[in-house]
Amino acid sequence: GDSVTQMEGPVTLSEEAFLTINCTYTATGYPSLFWYVQYPGEGLQLLLKATKADDKGSNKGFEATYRKETTSFHLEKGSVQVSDSAVYFCALQVGGSQGNLIFGKGTKLSVKP
Amino acid sequence: NAGVTQTPKFQVLKTGQSMTLQCAQDMNHEYMSWYRQDPGMGLRLIHYSVGAGITDQGEVPNGYNVSRSTTEDFPLRLLSAAPSQTSVYFCASSTGQNNSPLHFGNGTRLTVT
């Protein structure tokens, strides 16, 4: 079945370090891919998305490229800030799923000053 | 600009008690869903609805009931609470179209003793 696999956390970085959070997927057809972020005590917020192969989603300095050949959608940021500390979820939506998303297990990021 | 509103924020139940988690959205979204979030498990879909009068089961529906009498509201009922239902519950909505992102509420933290 359709699934999302994210790198295990937690990830701890110093401020201004480079961030990569790996995400790979298994899906029938051509899914849309999403990254969500969850700050402490809050619900999930959409961070970025990509809807077809080679699309790059970007927002707030974060980027992810939809790689069909490697079935991946890795999240990257060149210089993290303390305010980026949160849990990050990769998710996919298969066409015809009626809006349902399948989520990875989440990766907790802590950024130290 | 309320978005998705969940009540209550916190709830403690005794085993066997029943309760309803409320969810309302003001974006005229057709699609609404309930997820539960557990440590190390990510988000798992409980039930969803693609419009008023239509509901369907997700990945983990047992022990939960839903109804959708209006576009705005999608309550989740626990019929007889069990400790295994201790979790954080999130309601989400979207237009239901392909590539449409989910908008999440801030969650209800439920403890069953």
C-alpha cells in the first residue's frame, strides 16, 4: 500500500547549520507530496508542496524537490534558526484519495543557539 | 479568520465514559477528517467525510463514531473510552480537490484513565 518513510529523529543542530530531513514514499500512480510543520502545542501547518515530478516546493527558506526516479521528497534548509525547532511531517496524497493524506511518523528538530 | 476550531483542548475521561470531540470549520470545505497522533506513530486517519451526510472509515476507526449533518461540523464520538484511546486528536479540512492541502485545528489532548 501507499506509505511514507521519514528519517528517524530527533535531529539537533546548531543555529545556521544546514538541514536535511529525508523522506521517501511508496505510492500507486502519481501522488502529490507535502511537508507539514508542527510547532509545540499547535496543529500541523502546511510548509510546502509539490504536485508533479521535478517540481520544487519552497517556503520560509525550506525547499524540497519531487524526485520520481528515487521516490523522494527530502526537506532542506541552508541555515536553520532556533525558531525552526518543531516536528516536521512528510505526507502524500494519491489521486482519487478523496483528500486523504498519508503521513510519515515525523522528525523532531531542535536548533540550539 | 477562525479556520478549524476544536473543543475542548484537554479532556480526562475514566474508562467506559463517553464523550464528543467537537470540530467546526468556517471555510466552506467539503472534506473533513479526524486523525490521532501518538508518539512514534505519526498521524493516523480515524474517519473522514467528503460532504454533508457522507462519512467513511480511515485506518483506525474502531471505538469511534462520526456524523456530518452540516458542512461546518464534524464531531467525533467515543462511545466507551479505553486507555488505548489516550492520544492527541486533530481535526482537519480541505476543499477535497486533488493537491489541496489540509488545514488543521490545534488538537484535543485526551487522557483515559
